[in-house]
Amino acid sequence: MRKVISVIAMLLGAAALIVGIGQKTFWAPPETVTATMPQFDGKAPLTLIESSVNSEKLAPVELVISGEGEFTASLGRSYDVEAWVGKTAHAAVTGIDTENHQMQANFVEGDATAPDPKNADIFFDSQTAQGTMTYRWTAPDTGDWSLLLAAGGKDAAPVDISVTYANDEAMPFALPLIIAGALLLVFGLALLVMRTAKPGAAAPAKAKSTTQNSVAAVAVVALAVSGVALPMAPSEDASQSPAQNATESASPSATEQASESAEASAPAESEPTAFPVVTEEQLTRILGDVQKQIGNADEKRDKKLLESRAAGAFKYIRSSRYDILNDDIKVAKPLTLNTSVIRSAAVPNTSDASFPRVITVVTAKDSDAETLPQALTLVQATARDNYQVIFAEQMLPGASFPGIAVGDPSIKQLDANAKGLQQTPKDALKSLADVLTNEKSKNKDKFAESEFIKAIHAGQKTESQNANEAKVKYARTVTEGDTRVVSTPDGGAIVTGKLNQRAVFERTEDSDPLEGTDELTKKLLGKASSTGDVEINYAEPVMFYLPAEGSEDKIQLIAAEVVLLNVKEVK
């Protein structure tokens, strides 16, 4: 009987080993599987592959994309990509049916064409291919990212897409079968070589012992197959209770380690819902192109070349300067932009960064502490527009800008009527206009000492003294549409705006003619003197730090300039 049991055990063990090893080798499923796209009747200029396709459960995800001719794959934040797609017709790839290995997709009706998304600022990265592209999806940061396919925006976007991912069809019984087979073989061999007990008085006891050993061996096999752990040998001090053992073995250090382990294994905090509107890589790329495009326009003095990267006050002032230079009037050239090094960057997070979006940065041509940095403000009008410069000036001597890193979650985009500051940005600009116009303004104590303000007051005083008995009246207004505001980590804000200065020289009938004080004024007026009243208009782009409400700090000018626009007779 013992031999029969031995043979059966070894046969069962051999069978279990063969099946278990087979499931790990020649019967094993493929390591990866591929899901393909359903067929579409319509064609669209865009294909949107949503973030759900890049599931962590399927990582790493590899896409094989095929199209006719050249096409582009652009990666961006999901909400930004959706904003860029807008109302354009597109094929939306929403997920993967892993049971049937089929991609889930639908066709969305809409506009038949779209701009080319290639290298648009809103995308983190764009890759171009001819015919076929293998795209290994790696998200550059936390949050949801989507992929947009386009063939220039007019031709049909690729929809021949397949996704390869790790196969999750495991063989869960392979390892238990291998273990059980090995144990059964050992058990069978042990029974086969076991010696038979000799007859005698002690035989019943030995038989009983042999039977118990056999039963114990079978129990070990059963427990091993079922995965139940066997208890360890009892402690030498049998008088100690299990509760006492547990209490005394948990030393203070062990307790701390257990606590730390529990914290480490606890579910991670939910991912932040707000991210910077651009990553540091995007900002570097954007600023590099800004420097290139504006530099090209400056070199050729071509207003049309400004359109891609300039807007608002910056574009208006620079275009006016081009006109003056093109008339062969000797005047200083516009400030050359240097964006090679980012010193600080107030990049709002997406929670409040609706369009138009605003970014304020401080840049320099190098990292030398002696290099005077430049302050820039850029605006992105819509998801499909690139960032454009609306302000760019050298920082004033002695001025400071908060040190802010890209990704600071406290940075938000504010409006001109934002609360929680010493004044609303709109009112602060009006206060600055009053301080510049009137040296004795009641608002002067709100502003920190500034060489720029002193220079304005000194210039106006000298100009009035040299006006040939004419009375000079100064007035300033705020161009409200040019006001942009970004918060700072301390609760304050960086405000960018434009003031319009108007100086009117009113002469009496018996006063001498008004004489031009410099060649530029004479050129713009068209003559050297005037017997009538003269109006001179300036643009004054400004940037300042506005402290938080309750702060004892004063408003500090960061950058500013006075730009002569025109001179004309008004009577």
C-alpha cells in the first residue's frame, strides 16, 4: 500500500511540475499585447488621444502612429489641449478595452480645419514624423497629459493607431503547482525508501509513529499548497504569555519604525489640481523664440515682424520707434532683449489662469551679478495664440524683484480690481500717475524712494523753466487695457501697466515763439519753433511691486521708461 501511495504521489508531483513550468514557459501568454483603433467613416484635422490611454496600469505605453505624409504629435496638459482643440472636428481616443484589446474612440463633429499645432507655446513638446511614428508616452510631470495629432491642420489627422502595453493575463497557479509538484515528489520518494518496522512489542508504537509522520507529511504538503504559514517553535520561556512577548519585543525604536512604515504605506496625498501654466522647459523655449523674433524685427525695423511676439503697449511703443528711426531721425534704438538666463519667474498656476494668461519674468544675458537684468511681461491671448511681450524694460537701479521659481503654487493671476492689496492695481496706477505729475501729491508717501520719480520731477521742472514764458500743464492717464497683475508668494503683486503723459505748452499772445529744445522735438514738430500751443505725448510703461494689505512696505517701482511719441501744434 505504501508503494502505491508513493507512486501516485510522484506521478501527481511530476504532472504538477510539468503544468506549472509550462505555464511559465511554453504555455505562457505573450508579455505584451496590442490594441488597435476602430474604423471611422469621417475624417478630421485633429486626433485627440486623452490621458486615460496612458494608464499607469498599462505602463509603459507605446503608440505606433501611421499617417499619410508628414504629421505632428504634440503633448500638453489635458485641459490646455482640450482648449486648443475647441470646436474643431476630431477623433477622440478615450481609452483601451484591455479585455478585447480594442481602443475606445469616437468621432466629434466640428470645424473642418484648424491651425497647425506644431511648436505652439501651449504644448510641452512636438514631434514630427513622415509616415510612421513610434511614440513612447512619458508624462513630464504629474497631472493629466494628452496627445494631439495633426497633419498641418487642413489634411486629415492620423487615425491608424495601435497601442502596445504589458499583458496582465497572468498564470496565477504556476508557482503553487511547481511547489506542490516538488513536495509531492519528495513525499513519494520518502515513502518509497522508508524502512518497514520490525515485528515485536514496540511495533505498534512505531507503526503509530510512522502513521503520524505520514499524516504530518501530508499536512505539510497541504499547508504549503494552500499558502498557510506554519507556526514557529515555542519560546524557551514557556511561562511568558504571547501578550507579554509582543509588548516587550516592541521597543521604542521598533514602534517608531512601525509608525514610519505605516505612514510610508499609507495612500499618498491626492495630486495637486493646480499646475504652472508653463513648465520651466516651455518658458525657456518661449523666451528664446521671443528674443529671436523681436531681435529680427529690431534689426529690420519691420513692424509686421513684431506681430508674432509683441502686443499691447510694447508693440505700440516699438512700432512708433521704428517709424522715427525709419525717418532718419537720430534717436536711441529700442532695448535689445536678452532672455538667456531666467533670474525669476512669476508663472501663475492653472487654478485661476484663464485666458488671457499672464507671465512676468526677470531675465539677463548671463549670470553675472553685475549684469543689469530686464523685466518682461508676456500675455497669451487664447489657447491657440503664442505668448507675446507687452512690457520689456531694464530694471531700475536699486530695484528688486521677488525671487520666484517656476512651479510655485502660490502664484496666481489677478485682475486690475484685485482685493487684498494696499490698493487695487487699478488705483495704484492712478496713484503713480498722480505722484509723477505732482511732486507734492498726497499719494507720494505710498511709494518707496525712486530715482525714476526724482528724474521725472526734475525734468518737468527744467522743462517748465525753459518754456519761453509759456505755461506748461502736465496730465497723465492710465491705459486700463494694458494692466496685468500676477501675485507674489508674500501676498503682494507685480503690476504692469502703461501711463500716457500729455504735456501742453500754452503761450500768451505776447510771449516769444516756443523753441524746440532738441533735434528730435524739432523733427517731430516739423519746424524749429511754434507761435501756437504745442502738445507733446509720451508713453510711460511701468512695472511695480504692490504690497499686500496690512503690509508696512511701500509700493516699489521695478522698471519704467519714458518714450516720446509725437509733438504737434494744437492751436
